[in-house]
Amino acid sequence: PASAHRSDAGAITIGGISAPDLAARFGTPLYVVDETDARTRAAELRAAFDTEFARIGTTVKVYYAAKAFLSTEIARWMVDAGLNIDVCSGGELAVALAAGVAPARIGFHGNNKSRTEIDEATRVGVGTIILDSPIEIVRVAEAARRHNTVQNVRLRVNSGVHAHTHEFLATSHEDQKFGVVFEDAPSLVAAIRAESSLNFLGLHCHIGSQIFGVDGFAESASRLLSLHAELLTGGPVPELNLGGGFGIAYTSVDDPSPVADLAAGLADIVAAECARRGIPLPVIAIEPGRVIIGPAGVTLYEVGTIKPVRVGDNTRLYVSVDGGMSDNARPALYGAEFSVRLADRVTDAPPALVRLAGKHCESGDIVVDADYLPGDVAPGDLVMVPATGAYCWSLASNYNYLGRPAVVAVADGEARVIVRGETIEDLLARDTGVSTSSTSGV
Ligand code: LLP
């Protein structure tokens, strides 16, 4: 995060608090979120998109993709910054509502929303539901009728552009579970328009995540606007949702486009495509998650064991920490790369190539595949893995009965727990076979 730096004493400080202080107060592993940084990223992203879309003559609605990292606090930071909240399950909806987010600011996603979820979303009056299949048109229309309401909906289409990580490739026949087939959209929109309990807002498309350049978004926006223009012949289409997916730097080789450049590039393509087709500019919606919260979070671990392993002519130091794939599944799931830094002190020791391993019982339990730490790294040292704010806590598990770590928010030299860590008592409490009698087994 922006505030992370080395203090005079050599320890890394985040939000004005030193890493050793945080570890001493809250234990390790620990997720630390820099509140100021998260709020600033949200506000700056919104300002960049506001500015660029105002330049072309329309407005933009920014939804924070809550799947990246959601707690009631984080939801409130996003709303304070003028963002809406995008949820994709009844659980995420419940957290957003518990945070006091106005239902009208919530967008509800999912390729298999349950009847209960649809019922709840229409009952509380979420701002939009993103329809993901023909079946949902009927289900949502029926639920809205039951609650005597008219539900705003978007239709998620598959634009055939599938952007993944650094490149994008276009295929005419996408084979994936999200959205409806591009060519089917006109008849499905007609079906939506025929339902008096539904109000069609426009199309939605999300092409992927951790995308660095504007090309994939531009290609998708251009295809969507051709469909959008076609739909205008049958009635109003006030909005167009371009999804999320803006990438961040996890290591020094990552080079994502700055948010301001993405905003400018997207505004240009939307303006050009609308002008070319002679159609009015829609209100644009976007749903970024990672780019807002990813860089704002770090994970602190304590080093436990260190083992030199000979690899050919070289030696690799396996540095094992007190967490791992249960608090950061991304390396194991996606081969994702992270970096590591010594967080408690500075030293003149020459750098050593290390692999930061977790404590779980499998060899794929690696947090950082390859990076350098000072060669005198020792048990008891504290290390920091940056850029763990997105899709780490939200993907956490209890593998090997590790409790999920606490989340601490830091700002201006103050730290407070925003989600407490799980204890073994929490985990045992769900096991119905645990005896409640203290004399058992004696
Ligand atoms: N909108 C929709 C419909 C999405 O499915 C997603 C992410 C987003 C927005 C937000 O994307 P973002 O701006 O955060 O890239 N667990 C994976 C990422 C999965 C993304 C799922 N959908 C990871 O850790 O890389």
C-alpha cells in the first residue's frame, strides 16, 4: 500500500504502525488493510472514470466487486467513496445490507442464483439484478410480481472476447458458464421487455480478471455496442455495464495500465462506437474489485523453519511461515506470483534466493515461488507479502484446521480489528460430535 515504508528503526510500517507492533498486538498470520489507501484508490478510480466519461458526455456508475474482499467496514469505505456494491450471493448481499448499504446501490450477480436469493434480492429492492440465463428471466419476473415491484435488470452476454491475464484472445464460440450467447440476446431482451415486472437497463459483460491493457475491453465494448444499437430499435437501453477486471502489479515484472489510461481508453472507444452508429451515449457501469482493494492489503507472517535445499549447483532456502494456502490460495490455484520482504529489521546480509512455503501438508503450499530475502533471515523474523488485499481473505479456507486470520485495518497510526480471526474453538463449535461434557474421555 501507499503508506508502507521502512521506519528509521528498519521495520516496515503500514498506516503509520510498525509490522512488529501489529504482529505483537494481533498475532500472525495477519491480514492488514491500509484503510486510507483503499479509500483513496476507490475515490481516485471513480474520479478518473467520472472525468473521462464526462469528457465524452455521459456518466458512469462504479460498482465495487465485493467478491474481492468484503466486510461491513470495507463496504462502507466504498460507499463513502461514492461507489455502489456488486454482490454475487445471498451471503455477500447480507453483508452489504448489514453494512447499511442502500439496496438501490447494490447489483446482484450469479449464474445460479437460488430461488431464496432471488426472493430476498427482489424483496429488499436491490438496484439491479444481472440476469445470467433464460430461466432467470422468468424466475426474477415472478419474484418481482410477488413483491409487487418492478425490478431493474441487466442481461449478461458473452461478447466472445475472453481476456485472461496479459493477453486477450477472441473466439466466436465461447464455451463457458457465464452469460447468454451473444446471438440469443435480442430474443431474450424481447422476453424481458414483455415482462411488466422487469425493467431492462441494458447489457452486461465481464471479460476476465487481472487484465493489463485496454485492448480486450475495447474489443468487447465495440461488440457490445453493436448489440446495444440493435436493441435500441425495440425500446430504450439506458445503460451498458462493461464489468471489471483491471489488473494490478504483484511483482516488479507486472506492468498494468494505470486506471486513468483505462478510463480514457474506454471513454474514447465508447464515444467513437456510439458516434459511428449514430446512437445516444448510454450511462456506463463498471465493476472493479482487485484494482481497488488488492494493493491496499498485505499479509504478515512469522518465519518458523528455514531449510537449505540443494537444487543442482545452487541452494534454495525454503523459508516456512505460519500460514500458507489457507490464507492465500492464489499461487496454488492459479500459479499466481507474489513477492516477500523482511518486515521487522534491516540487515547488510547479502540477498538469498528463497521460496516462501506455508505450513500445510502438501508440497504445492507455496506463498512466494521465488524471491530474495536477506541471507540472515531467521526463525522469528516477520515477513510481509504485499498485494494480498484481493481474493486472499475471500478465498481463505480452514484447510488442516487452521483458523482464518484476523483482518486489521490501519490508518493514521491506529489499528483495529475489522474481522476477528477464527480460533480452534470456533472450528470445533461446528463439529456436532464434540462432547460437551468435560469428563468425557477421562
Ligand atoms: N464483475 C464480475 C461479473 C466478475 O465476475 C468479477 C470477478 C468482477 C466484476 C471483478 O473483477 P476484478 O476487477 O476484481 O478483476 N479469484 C481470482 C479472480 C476471480 C475473478 C472473478 N470475477 C483471482 O484470485 O485472481
